[in-house]
Amino acid sequence: MKGLGKTNEVIQLLRHLPYIESKPFSRRPEGLPGAFFIDWTRVARDLQDAEAWPDNELLMSEGFEDRFEGKIPPHCIGLVHGGYMMDNEEPDVILLDTKSGVIYWMDCPRSVRESASPKSSYLIYEIEEREQVDDEEEEENEGDKNGKEEKDSEEEGEDDSDEDEDEIRWGPCWPIRHFFEMLKNQYRQMNFMAKDEVNVFDIWTRAADVVGDIIPDRFTNHVQAIYRKHGWPDLSKYQKGECMVELRQVLEEEYPEHHRYYFRNGC
């Protein structure tokens, strides 16, 4: 895990992160449209056994180097692999920041931001910077000239170390618990829906990557109706087994090309 270039806090966290378990010889279930949460416990074993390479794992979880100029801080780690949904031209990059205790959805689609509950923020680093400046001004007023000059010198070094973070175009962020509650609410509102045991789609993606394939307007409404029929989103009434059986039958009979609607090159 050391080869990832992450802080000790991140490395310890990765050894214990939960993930959605997949069945043997099957694709990992998606946690959001087109993307699945990375099983970092498995990655750790693969890295140790030389069956995986740090650069590849970082590429899949943090995007190509030119996307963020290779400046993702060592206290941040990517949580998902995949995406390309909701008109995204790049895969999703969702970063957990152990320094600030928030999760960033870099390039978060506008539809998700507008429908999110709880709402996101962009202010986490700006707030911290403002508080730091206020503290520095108070200390400067209390110190003498020599003390002030020494402090200015120390701050200049700190500014240099934080320069990479300042240059990153950070996406919207949520406190960790709020982020996962926001994802749950996207499912409760049926903005995100599972098409089967593996694939998740959203109500905003209209055109598939396959040239000429257009998702029928009635498709999302039809799937939502099936979920409601079987009790969703009331978990005390929801009949998952019956819902999945009917959904599978309807997809095969009325939407025989459904497997092409959300085809994602590069996932």
C-alpha cells in the first residue's frame, strides 16, 4: 500500500473500508450509475502479491494525470471506478479527504447537485483558510516585530506545501455521513435505480454511447412504476424478489435492447 503514495491515515482507512460484495465470477455491483465502489481490501492483497500496480489503481480511482495535473493530495483517496453517466465525458472521481473529513465528487453532474439532499458545499477549504488568517492576524498583533518576521517565514513554507491543493479545481463536497445519505436519497427518489443485480442507471441519461441507440422516454417511468408497485421506497413493504422478477421480465419482453441503453465504453 505504500506504493500509492498516501498518508498513513489513508492506508489504515483503506484496510477497513466496506464495499459491496460481488458473487464469484460476476461483475461487482454498481453503487451509483455506471460505477462501483472499489474493494481496497482486495487491492491491498493484490498489491502485496504483485498482482496489481499502484499507478494503475490510482489511475482508475483518481482519473488520468492531466485531469487534475497529478496533484491529488496524499490525504485523499478515490472511492469508485467507472462512471461516464449523466453526460460525463470522464469517469467519476469521488475522493475521500481524511484531512477534512469530507467526500468530494469531482465534476459532479449538475442534475445530482440540484437534486441532492443533503445539499453539497464548496466552502470547506475557504472556511479553513479564513479561520487560519484570523488566527494569524490575532497572533501578529500580540507579537513583536522579530516574532512576526519569524512567523511570516514559517507561513511561507506552509503556503508552498499547500500550493498543489489550491490549484486543484475541487468539486462539491459533503461530510462523509451526509454524502452516503445523499446517495441513499437518490435511490429513494428513484433518480438512481438498479436495473438488475449489477447495473444502476439514472433518470437523466438520455443517449447511449452506442451510436444510434436512444433510451425510450417511457423507459425510466416504466421502471419507476414497477418499483412503486412492489412497495418502494418503503422498505417495510418493499418486495425485492418479486420486483426483480417482474423487472427482468418486462425488460426482456418490452425493451429487448435495454442492455445497450447504458453501454459505457471504458468501464
